[in-house]
Amino acid sequence: QVQVVETGGGSVRAGGSLRLSCAVSGSRFEIKAMDWYRQAPGKERELVAASTFDGIRVYSDSVKGRFIIARDNAKNTGDLQMNRLTPEDTGTYYCNVDILRFGRRSSYWGPGTQVTVSS
């Protein structure tokens, strides 16, 4: 069994920063990719930032230059550093991991962490 947990959400004023963390636990797995999504009220879930095992980083246009995704493959953790936050960044943030386990690829989601940015 693989579990994914996000931490670090909270409330912040516009212009502030937050750092989200994603921890993956379980046994005998390898993380191939770790991505961050967010879902604002009344909107669909959208990809915010993505990282592959070999270090490729991709960002949505709305967060490019403000957010930084990082991973620690040895610790099976990852972070999303969010800077210069705006009210439009408000939403529930989810960590999604692409796992290789026992020869199979699977996708796992965390329960999400709430980020609220006030103006």
C-alpha cells in the first residue's frame, strides 16, 4: 500500500508565500513523477507543477516564475514553494505521484491541503 499526504496549507495574504510538502510512504516502490494540482471552488482540478524522476520541471502559465517544485527522491518527499501568492491561487492543492511498484505503474493522490489567499 502506498500513501500520499500533503502538508503546509494555510491562510496567507496576497503577496505572501507558502510551502507545501508531499510525503509518500509504503514499501517497495519508486516514484516516477510527482505533480501538484489544485482545485478552486466551482472549478476543475488543474495541473500546477510537475516533475519527473530525471529532473524535468513543468509549470502552468499561471504560476510560472512564482512557484517552484522540488523533490527528494531519497526521502520520497517533495515540496511546492509558492511565492507572490494571489487570491486566484486559492484552492485545495493535491499531490499526485506516479509510482512503479512490483512492475506496475499506478497513480496515487493525497487528500489535499487547503490554501487560502486573501486580498
